[in-house]
Amino acid sequence: MNGKVKNNSFFFCIGCQKSGTTILARLLDQHPDIACMWEAYFLNPSNPSSVFNLNSDAWSRHGYSEDDIKTWSSKVQSSNPFSISSRITHKIFGRFAFQMEPYKKAITEALNDFASRCNVTVVGDKWPWYIDFIEQMLEAFPNAKYIYTVRDPRGIWNSAQKFKDRNRGDEVLNEMLLKDRRISPLLERDDFISVKYEDLICNPNESCRKLYSFLGCDYSDDYLKYDKSRDPYPERWNWIPEASGKLDPEITKKWQKKMSSEQIKTVSASAKWFIEKYNYEI
């Protein structure tokens, strides 16, 4: 771990599965002063994808040393947000019960280390599930900023339904609607900003101008061009190859061709309030 720590700014990308957080992370990461990790699973250290899990390849893909992972892993193992008692508390009271302080220290050190190696001053992580721990995150990182992505309900349903033939359209759509209700009261705060998946794809210039400014950074069209040779850790994006490809506005309309009229009607009805709230076409 790098001993010299700058006064870095933290941010966290939140939302729902299939809502565009990976594209968001890549566009942010392309800025020379910003580094974004790809789903570190900090708050779920036993998960096979967690950076804090020695058996995961996530930490090596982000360039961490094994010794640092051992140190951070030992700090957080005493308090697991996904323990049985914590999950029961969440089911009853809507909030996971665990000690956040060890995670605050480990996450702070991990983000600062990543920022140092990427030579940036603004660093964060994209993990949709931070919404489930938003109260703890706000307490632990009061100066951090949060970027919330939303997507056309029909688009997210189609993506989740077709992805690897898992047929998870209804599940992921309901997740997005529930998360939106939970996060909505916070969206008026100065440390929160929302962005549409469709705007990221179809109008990346204006979207990134707003996002970079939100994070206190300048803007240039050059930042929108992904260059693998300038990416210190390109393996981050390997799980979703499209994340490092050219932005194609046509993918935002894919649901119109892939969904039946009955499916469109059903999803539009169940998410009518969301469609109207974010000004999607009915």
C-alpha cells in the first residue's frame, strides 16, 4: 500500500443491475483525474467477486498486493453485513446490522491506494448495491458523492430477461422500482446526482460534462475516447466486453424490437409512475 495519501475525493456509483453503471464507471474512469473501480464488493467480503476476498481475482485485476488484501480482509471479517442476524434485521427493519467502522477504514485505504497507483485525486467504485447500505455509507463517508443511474423500465426488463437467458426481467425491474422509491428522498441533496442510461449512450458529451463538473473536474471531448493503452487496469472491464467498446445509441432501442407488444404493455403498466417520473416515452 502506498504510504503517501493525497486528499482524495470519493464517489460511489449506485443504481440497479442492468441500469448502466458499468458504462457510467468507464466514462468516469476515462477522465485523467478520475479512477473508478469495477464492483469491488467491499461490503460483501465473502463474495467470490470481492476485492477483500483473497480467493477472488478482483483484487489482482485492480492491481492490489496480496499483503494489503490480507490486512484489509482481517479488518472486516469480524463484521459481516450478510450474516444471518444482519439479514434478519434488514428484513424486519430495512437496515443491515453490522459494524461499519472496520469497512470505513479498509475502504478508505483501498480507494486511496488505487488513486495513488492511477495518479488521480478523484476515486470511487461502482456497485449498484450500495443503495442497500446507503445510511451506513452516508455516515461513513459524509463528504463522498453519489451518482445514481436509471434506465427505461422496458429496456432494463428486456436486458435482464435476455442476458444469458436468465429470464430475470420481472425480478430486476421490481428491484429498480423499489430502489428508486428508497433513494428518491436523497436525490435533492447536493451530493447526489441522477443520470439516465440512455443519456450516457446517446448524449455522452453533455452527460459527462455534468458528471465531471459534479465531481469537481474539467471537461474535454478527448476524455470520451477510450484508449486501452492508457488504461492501467483494463482487465476491470473484461467481464462485460461492451463496456470498453464504442457507444452505440441503437442498443437503447433494442427493447422495441425484442419485446412483444404484450410484454411492452405489461411492463409499461407496472412501471407507469417511473416512466412518467423520468420522462420516458409511453
